[in-house]
Amino acid sequence: MSDGPDKGKWMRRSAKLLASVGVCVLAVLCGCEGLREKLTAKKPPPPEPPPAPAPPIDPLLAGTIGAITYYAEIDPLPVRGFGIVIGLGQNGSSDCPTVVRQYLVDVMTRERDAWGSTELRRRFSPAELIDSPSTAVVEVVGLIPAAAVARENFDLAVRAIPGTATRSLAGGLLLPCELRMYDVELTEEQLLARRVVARGGGPVFVNPFAGEDPASGGYDPRRGYIFSGGTAIYTRKIRLVLREPSYPVARRLETRINERFNQRPPIAEAISRGYLELEMPRAFQARPEEFLRLLPHLYVENHAAFIEARLRELTRLAALKNADLDTISLIWEGVGRTALPQIQPLYTDPDPAVRFYAARAGLRLQDVTALPVVAQAAASDDHSLALLAVRELGACNYPQAVSKLIPLLSVADPELRIAAYEALLGQPQSVIRSTKYPLALDPVQLNLVCDVVDASGPPLIYVRRTRVPRIAVFGAQMPVALPVFYAAPDDSVIINGTEESGVLTVFGKRAGRLTPTLQVATRVADLIAALAELPRPDEGGQIRGLGLPYSQVVHIVATLCRDGAIAAHFEPERVPLTELFGPELRRYRPETDEPSPQGSLEPPPSSAPSDAQP
């Protein structure tokens, strides 16, 4: 071929053709690459939850996790179920909605070993037990705390179903029952179809102080409470929501949280670009509220220059008038032991509040030199600061804290004495002598604990209304003054004592018959023992007690204090029942034909999640 014009024309056409082929090949390659990406891509993250209103940001939290995230789904989880209370004498009833009755019969038939004693199961069928006048079918409600771990206990409320003839739940025992996630709009059929997330059972406490507590709605023997009667089946995770969704930021937070709390396995997991899920660290499972407060105060950045600059700024801010010392202290704690050189000089600050909040952070970071500073705050005249300091001494792991708390058992302030008592429970000490009394209906169950506190100071008796049922008697020799006479309205207990006899005579009636007469020393602790101990013979063949339920023992002691036979200040635990179980609701109840009366035990429905997320 010649090198003429035809050759040039052919070369130009060839170049165009090669260019076109290159473009096609490139397009094909790009298409294959895109297909490969689609085939090898990870499963897309789950859809984001509907955004909740984000709370405002505290300027002090700049640079912290709390500045870029907020908590979701940390409200207590309402649960509800139905069960049978036994041991009511003639105060129960056979009334029961048909759907609930059939459900209870089915469950008890399927799980016969879970209800009652062997004798009870032998003598009665489930249907016969429901029909007995000594039992009552009740609804049971409770609130599983945020971040609760599996097998964690929580308090329950029970009530006889409205419209039934049950007269009183006093002295009863709730047989094991199932609890499901609760929504007030559900019918009983819909509720019973939901997944079981907790179980309940235990002795029923009918509040004898309800008439004195406006929040409790007045005395109602058809309502009761079970201390630590609920048990969670699943661990509840905490959701940490990003204010501006970003998967890299979520992963960064995951790493930061797991590094700070040294968890193996990790407690934080970035689920998507919008939120993380957290489990409660083992070190905080006994005090979850501290972890929930601490986490938002953790700095995201952790390099030395940044932390050093922030610590200097926090020291400057702590010296200002009206400084938010609680927040500053939490940030110090979030930084970790690196913060100690900055906060230790503040242990001697002229301002007692600055001293305490600096020492609080130090004590939580295992700085033993902070202990005397916190102890000084606990003994100060600042009541609110002293209460905070007592709780910190009780929560720390140092044996030296016990010696700082014991003198506070004898001060004049009842609230401070009770706080010191609560802080010392479970600590290795010899000033609180505890005696456990089993329940007469089921000796495996705990009826109450009587704590005799070796303390001087004004006579004081404290009783719990939550958690473990306890009566604390401040003063080992606290006397019952003679003469004394007490008679229960139904003559179930009679206490009599004269100056001539020098002892208390205690007896009562059971099923129309008089119990054996007990001779009891005139000490409050001995009287409580006689009332609570099981009615069984001792080694000499003498009956040791009446086996009364906790609520009745508390009512007798409170009455004797009110009447002056026991010269002591009587202090029930100050916990409004609405705080435990939510505000009273007046809603139509699907299983009844009437609205709920005042004093409904329904918890608030707004926080119930979907059935798929326990």
C-alpha cells in the first residue's frame, strides 16, 4: 500500500475505531466493577429509628459524647401480667375474667412444679385453686429499669381485678407468674399473646401508711406491692443516638467507649450511622444510674494535649461562683486517672463544695487520698452535701470508709443516720446485727429482715417500702414501755404488758382459735422477733412466734410508736409510690366493664417498645 492520501484516511478511521472500542471496554469494565461492588457489599445497616427530639446541649459538654449524642429508650419498660395470690383466708374470691381464667389454668397445668408447695399441688387442681375463697386472681404490673441485666430484680404492684369480690390481699403470696410488655390499649387476649420478658412472685405487702401518703391514693387492702418480686429475663440495651448521623463517628464512639471502660467483651456496638447500642459495664451493674450519668461526660478526643488543655479549663471554671460542680466532677471522672494531678490540689480548696466534688471524682477513680475529704463532707453541717458524701462512702471499695460511716449512725439527723445505715449494709462491719425471718406461707420466701443497729442518739425505727423488706431498730436495748396494750381490729394479734409482770404477753387468733401465748422481753427487737418468727416449737417445745407478714409487723410497730409505748421516731422509707409505678391513670380496662378506680396500678404506656425488642 502506498503512503498516499488513502493511507492517512485509513489511519484516521482506525484511530476513531480504537477510541470507540476503548470507550466501550471502559464502560463494560466500569459496569463489571459496579456489579462486583454490589455483589461484595456488606448487608446495609438497619433503617434508622424515627428521630426523637434532641435535648439541648450544655456548653460545658463541648467535645464530649453528650455534645454529639443523646439517649433513647432509657425509660423503664412497663410490664403486666396476671397471677394468683394464695393465703387470704376468706378474703379472696373465685371471680375471674374468662380469658384470664383459661390462661392461668393452661399455664399452671403446664408448669405445675412452679406453683405452690407439693401439698398444695396434690390437693388442688389449677381450677380448684382459682375457685377457692382463700385465693384471688390479680393483675401484676412493674417497671423493668433501663439497662437492666438478665435476672435483675425490680419491685411489683398487684391489685385484685376490679369488679371482683376480693376484700384484701394482706398476708398473701403471689405464685410465680409471667409478665409481658405492656400497652394500655391492649385487650387481655392481645397482652397474653405477647412475649414473656419477666417473671414475678413473692409475698404481698399491703401498705399500712397509704392513708398518710397522698401519692398512694388512700388505703386499699385490695392493692399491694412485692419487694424485688419481678425478675427480668433479658438484658435491656441502651441506645445512644447521634445528633448528626455518621457511621465513621459512630465507629469512633464505639472504640472510645470500649477503651474507656476496659470491657471484654465490648459494651458498645455501632449498629448504624445513627445510633449505638450499649450494655451496662460489669463495674456499674449495682449502680447503673452512675454509668448513665457518666457516659455523656466522656471526651471523644483522648490525646494528651487536648485533655491537658481541657483539664486546665475545668479547674478555672470550678473556681467560678455558681459553677456547675456536679458536671465538672463527672467530666473529671470521665477523663480517668489522668485527671488526678489536676484535681488533687482542689482537695484543700477553701470552698467545701469544690473540695467535695473534686474528691468525689478522685474517690471514684480509686484515689485513696480523696477518702478523708469525702468523710469530712459527710460530717459537715451542709445537709445536702453530707447526704451525697455518705452515699459515696458507701459505694467506694475502701474498708476505711466503714469507720467513717459508723459515727454517723448516732447523729441527731434521722435522714443522715438512715443514709449511713443504708451505706453500711453489705459492708464488713459489726454494728448492724441482721436476723432474717421466713414467710409462714412458704418458708423458702423471705418475710422480713430485722436489723438491730448498735448506735446511740435519739431512738429511731426505719422501715423499707422498696427492695428488700427491712426494719431497722437504732438502739439494741430500745424498750417497750409498760403498761402497754394493743389489739388488732380483727383480734389477730393482742399485746399486753403490765409493770407487775415485767414482760409482754403476745397471742392472737388463727381460723377462730387462739394461738399459744408468748412471753416476750420488753425490747423492741424481741417483740419484732415474736411477731415475725414462724409459729413452730423450739428445742423446749415452746412456740417461738406468730409468723405475721411484714406489713402487719410494720403496722403494729408504727402504732406502738404513735401511741407512745415505743418512744422512738418512726420513719418509713420516703418513696412516693407514683415514683415507682408511674402516675395514676383513669383508663378503660379491657378485661372489666368499668373504668379503673382512682389508684390504678397502671404504669405509663408511652415507653412501651415494640414486641421484638425486650
